[in-house]
Amino acid sequence: MEIANYFVNSVWKLNKQMEKNELGTWGEDYACRYLIQNGFTMLSRNFRFKKYEIDIVAKKNNEIVIVEVKTRQTAEIGEPWRAVTRSKQRQIIQVADHYVKQNTISLNTRFDIISIVHNSYRTELEHITHAFYPSW
């Protein structure tokens, strides 16, 4: 597991508390920009299968990268990545399996988490590669 920290003094500042959905969308946009800047190609966003969803599907170095993005305004109750429970991992793996089969992809697949804390003081992004694995 490799962890990259990405600190930015965001030009965008919070004037008010963002709604949960608004913050989540902002975090996914921010994560996409970070991934593109780091050589990833975006393949899909918010891919749904049944009632579950994958935030980002990207490609880098002949590998499909499934990315779960968690964004919070504070880390007081724990880092955002801690919200990706084993149950949530199983859901992501199920959707990823469907995505790979539907698109006839024969590349290796890995699962990453991007954890973002964003508030009026700072924006901090933590990219955890190989965050979890399918348990076949």
C-alpha cells in the first residue's frame, strides 16, 4: 500500500457549510483533477450497478484503477478513508466486476481510496493505492 499526500491551499474557500452531496461532488471533481495531473486517464465516473456505485474508474500503466473518494470537512472523528468499511469494499468490488465484464476489460484491476479533508483552512488529499483487495 502506497500513500501519497497532496496538500493544496485551495483557491476556493468555504463561506458556508456545504451540503453533503455538494461536498461529495466537489471532492470527486478535485480527485479527478489530481488523478489527471498524475497521469491517469478517466474512463468513467459514478458508474452504477444495481443500487451501488463506483466513484471513479481510471486507467494508468495498463491497469484499471477503481477509486472510492471520501470527502469530509473535518477529520475530527477520523480520516475520511476509514468510512470505506469491509461491507463498502465488497459493494465496490461487485460493481467493478460488472464494469470490467460489461466493457470486456482484460487488464489488472486495483482498488484505491482518495481521502479528502476540505474546509476554509486547507484542502488535504491522501491517495491510498492498493487500499483493498477482492477476497476471492
